[in-house]
Amino acid sequence: MDKIRIIEVKQSVFEDNNKDAENLRQELKNKGTFLLNLMSSPGSGKTTTLTKTINALKDEMTIAVMEADIDGECDAHTIKDTTGVKVIQLHTGGMCHLDAEMTRQGVNELGVDGVDFAILENIGNLVCPAEFDTGSSKNAMILSVPEGDDKPLKYPLMFTICHAVVINKIDTLSVFDFDIEKAKERILKLNPNAEIFPISAKTGEGIDAWVDWCRRQVKEWQSK
Amino acid sequence: MDKIRIIEVKQSVFEDNNKDAENLRQELKNKGTFLLNLMSSPGSGKTTTLTKTINALKDEMTIAVMEADIDGECDAHTIKDTTGVKVIQLHTGGMCHLDAEMTRQGVNELGVDGVDFAILENIGNLVCPAEFDTGSSKNAMILSVPEGDDKPLKYPLMFTICHAVVINKIDTLSVFDFDIEKAKERILKLNPNAEIFPISAKTGEGIDAWVDWCRRQVKEWQSK
């Protein structure tokens, strides 16, 4: 296994996270790097979705990944081994989310010169990451079928701040009591502009529409 | 649907959460009330596991439940409608965990005189709730099969502070790539005293051993 660089990121000493985030977003805009902040519960399939997404796009653009975790680096190894793109591991020292300053430390260590599409895989948590603007260009989240269609009712902020919601593990719909139309309705009630992508990262079903959304975001970010 | 009482709980203004927690634990001990703090990711099956557990025990002891959520009260209704025990809903105002003071506010509103077994269903989150002693007698968590057997590697603190780990949704083992022996080994490496209960809250498989663990905890708490 290749060695993965591990960065210990520290929370901002500054008060104004929103301003930090806006500055980082503008800097990334000037560099032509689209940064996607990808969030979800633990175990929803972020890493598998990412490897499929990266492999579908890596021939047309330069991609780099920041894997954030409390501890461990198994996802960073998975991404590196299955896609070959540049990956670093961010450790948050127990913190449950990333703020803009932590993201900036990651971006600086990763190096985004010439990177078209940078991806931050946030801590697996539906609560705290939703409260902190990371400076990303767009936010996306994954809700997996086994978690249940009631999650938008319980974690409304997360569904409100995401531009795209991936509903993953649709290959297991027959096993779980998950009403996909009800889930969509609940998401759109909170966030009428959300784009929703039912997929199975495992079988590949639905992944093209999601990949196409990512492709469009990168192109729009670089052209405006 | 019966009306559910909703309590807005506020974080402690005091610094010393550990002392608050120890005081609450002692007060509950004096009252003979065993308080279980039940934690997990979103959608791991806490509520379904609880309804099965309560229905198995409610004829032998008095049970009461505090449902904690960022928003909504659907789980509180489910518990009330399917078990008939006393339930209140705690809303945390966006907070990602409960501390001892918030738990005390809940305990006071719930009323635990004559209650043998009180249950706190914590916020669905594998990170922050692990960092705050709630004053509970014991901690338990649920890891569900769809989340993956790597979760102890990524969220080590949660697995370290729990006296019991329930592995739920074992009826879906054939659908997911989850190695139950590997999961057990990873949990026991972090926490050699953890008691591990593979169950399916849906089919009832394995639930008796978990219910028996709860029964023993309540009896030991009341006899010492």
C-alpha cells in the first residue's frame, strides 16, 4: 500500500467562519478549482460513491481528494488504490466537523494548482458538518436506503444546505421499508432546489446522472 | 395520535460536565432508576430495537423513555404508540449531543419516581455523544450491518465508552459485505469488556440476549 500523507487540522482561532469560507471559495474560484463538500451519516457509502465518480471523470479532468476522519486512514487508501488520484488524509483530533480554516489547511497541504475538481469527504455525521461553511463551491450529501426515509424530518439542516442529495444503496430497496417518493418529497419540502440522484454505488445504477451533475458543476465553476 | 410532551433542553452553563454527570448518576442510584444512554448513527434502528426491548420487559418493570432529536417527534410517537410507556421528546435546539445538564432537565420533566428503567435515546451521531457523560448508569450503542464493519476503526471513542454494542440488522448480512467476526474483533480490541449482541430488531433474532443484558443491569443497579 502506498503511504498516505496525514494532516492534523486544527479549528480556526478566528471567530468569523463565514468570512473565512467566503475567502477560501473566492481563492478556489480564481484558481479554477471546484471544491465539493460531501457529507453523510457513517456508512452511507461516501467512499464507494467517490471511487465510482472519480473513475468516471478522471480522464477528462484533474481530481484530488481530502479524506477527513476522526481517526484511521482506510478510506484514503481505498481512494488511492482504486483511482490513483492525489489523496491526503485529514485528522480532526476528535472534532466532529470541518470548518473553513481546517479545510484551508487541507487545501494548502493537498495543493490544488491545476486541480479542476477537489473533493472533501467530510466526517460521517448528519448534524455538525451542516452548521459550518467549509468554503466549498457546492455541498452534496448521501442518504442511504438502510437509514430510512424519515431522515429529512430529523436532520433538516443537512438536507437544506445541500445542493445535491444522493440516495444510495437503491439495490437494497426490496430489503428495507424505504419509500423513495416520500423521501424525495420530504427533501424538496425543505429544499425545493435540491437535485436528487437515486443510485447504487455498488451496481452502478443511476451513477451516470450523478456524475453528469458533478461534471456540469466543475464546468460552470470554471466558466463563470 | 396521543400528544407527546416536547422539552427544549439547554446546554449546561457549568464547566464541569463530569461532575454534573456523577451527581445525576448518584441521584438516580438513590432513586433506584437505571438510566441507559443509547447511541448510534442515524438510521441504525434505535427506535425499533427500543420498542422490542420495552415490550419484552414492560410487564416486569416500570420503563420510561426520553427521545432526543434535533427536530421532529416521530420516534417518540412510535415508542408511545407501540409500547404505551411514558415518553417525552427532548429537542436540543440544533445541538449534536446531550450533556449531563440537558439529561437532568429531561429526567426532571420525565419524572422517574418509581421508574426502574429509564432510557435516553440520544441524537443519531457517532462522534459528539461519545464525548459527553450524560449521567447514565450504562452506555450502549447500535452498529447496523449496512454501516460496515470498519466503523470501530473510524469512530473509536464511541466503541470504547460503551458497555454494550448491539449489531443490528443481521437479517441483511447476505446483502452487505459485513464481516461480523472482524467487527467483533475490532470492537474488543478497543474495549475488551464490551458485551456484543448481534440482533435483528426486525425479525427478533438475538433480541433475547440483549433484553437479558438490560434486565441484569437494572437488577444489579437496584441491588448494589
